[in-house]
Amino acid sequence: MCLAVPGKVLDIEERDGTRMATVDFGGVVKEVCLEYVPDLAVGEYAIVHVGFALQRLDEESARQTLALFEELGLLQEEFGDPWEAAAAQEWQEAGGPPAPAVGDGAREARQ
């Protein structure tokens, strides 16, 4: 699923003629293009979709939306590690985590 997620602008810089920002999405920090919202400032919130800020958003609406997304697990789904998610799905289907691999330190830790 691909969501439009609210995020807070932490800093702004120009890279190769493109206005870019570091944006915090409830603890997940990503780089975002600001070309569609050129007057966005540090400390403001924006709705971001596929790496582009699309519109400014007030702080209260942003916080409520982030809290709802977190509650529903959508932030992890959107920003989480796809390998971790695939492994978790396999574990759930198999009834538990896989056996430790040889040489991963698990055997040594048990001794």
C-alpha cells in the first residue's frame, strides 16, 4: 500500500537546483522533494506521497493522523523493512521463528 503520510520538516537544503527536506514521519526520517510546496518552512508539516510534499498540513491534524496510522500499524507497513516484514510473515505462518543458523552465535550463547 502506498499512503500519503504527514511529516514534519526538520531541515531544508537545495540539491542540484531542487529544494529538498529531511522530514520526520513519527520517528521515521526520510528525504522529501519540496518542489510542489516551495514555501514550506522548517517546523511545518506536509502531506507526503512517494517522496514529494504535496500540501501543507496543520500540526494537530498531522499528529492525529500519525497517531491513527501508528495504531493501525500503517507506519510500519509503509516505512518498515520489507525483509523484516517478510520474515515476520513467514514466522507467523510457520508458528514461530526459524531455528538459529550454524555459526550465528546462538549455539555459543546457550552453552
